[in-house]
Amino acid sequence: MSTRATAGVSAERDLDPDVKPPGARDRLLDATEALIYAGGIHATGVDAIVRAAQATRKSFYTYFESKDALVAAALERRHGRWMAWFVEGTLRNGKTPRTQLLGMFDLLREWFGMPGFHGCAFLNASGEIASPDDPIRVVAREHKAALLHFIMQRCNAFAEEHGLDARQAEALARQWLVLVDGAIGVALVSGCADAAGDAQAVARQLLDFAASSPHPPASKPKRASTSNQEKRHVR
């Protein structure tokens, strides 16, 4: 993620004298996001969050009913910021659906090379929470749905250019999300930013294959069966 995206609004507060210092709620969200992204949810206790936020337990329970609720709120805020960075970067760096889709991996490479990169916060969180109904898992699921929706928009535009149908565009989008998340996972484990380039090479082949695929013909209507009397007449 870009420096602007990871730094959040804290740098803007430091530079702009008209921006008020963050209140206790924002400080709790800032501290939670930073601590769980670097060290994980279970390894981060409420006391550590309160200390890092320079807040009190009373203020914590004033704004959040539980640690899970706080983590979910921090992830939801991160989701909005991350998606804004990803969408803006994709549209800025590419002029066509193809270059926009492939440019996603250039953005990822930039993010992977940053010192504070610790993988996908939403995949990381999902790996720590067992219940699919937990608010943390719900936010993670919504994040991936939003990411898939944006990728789908670009794939639909690509499909329109190359005469592909909606089914092909949908399959391409799902495959694209796998490449994006796969690159993030490999980069996290290996520490190698080149995972983005490897995924981009596969993605390029995927687009070339999709563009060369014939447009599936419309299904022909079934012909009505010929009666025995008609068959005899034909003979």
C-alpha cells in the first residue's frame, strides 16, 4: 500500500494546523489497526491498545462493547482507505481495461516493497477468527466482495472490448482475485516483492487466452419432434 494509505490521516494531522487532534475513539482505532496488523489479533491485548492510544479502559468501553467490535471497526476503516488507494491507483495507471487490470500488480509490487507490509489484514484476521458470523469475519468478507466487485467492473469492460459474454467475464474476475490474493500471500511468506511480477505474468497469459477465446454461440432452439404421420408423408 502507498505511504499515504498506510500512514492514514495521522500525517495530515501533523502537517495541517487546522486539523484537530484525534479524539480517544480515533486514537483507539489507529492503535488497534497498527498493532493487529503488525502482531495479530490474539497477540494484541486491550491493555496494549489502550496504552498505545494513550486512552483509558473507560474510554475503550465507552465507544466499543468488546475487543472484537473495536477490531472490526478498525478493519472497516482500513477497508475504505485500502480500496480507495487500490481503485484510484488502478484507474490512474491504466487507460484501457487491459492495462488497468495488469496495473493492479504494479500497485501490489509497490506495496510489497514497503517496510510495513504484513500481508492482507483481512486474510490475516480471518485466519485468527473461527466463527464465520464474527463481526471481524463479516468485515473481511465484505472487503473481498468489494474487491471482487471492482475487479468485475474492469473484467466486464475487457469482455465488452473482446466480445466475451457475462459468464466469461465473471470467471475471469474470480480468477483475477485468486491471483491478487495469491500474490499477497506469497509476498508475505517469502518476503519477495517479485511475487507481484510473477502473478502479473500469469495474468497476462490469462487475458491473452480470454481475448482469443471464441464468443460462445447462442444456444439453438430445440426442433420439435416430427410425428409418425409426418415421417410417413416425408417418405
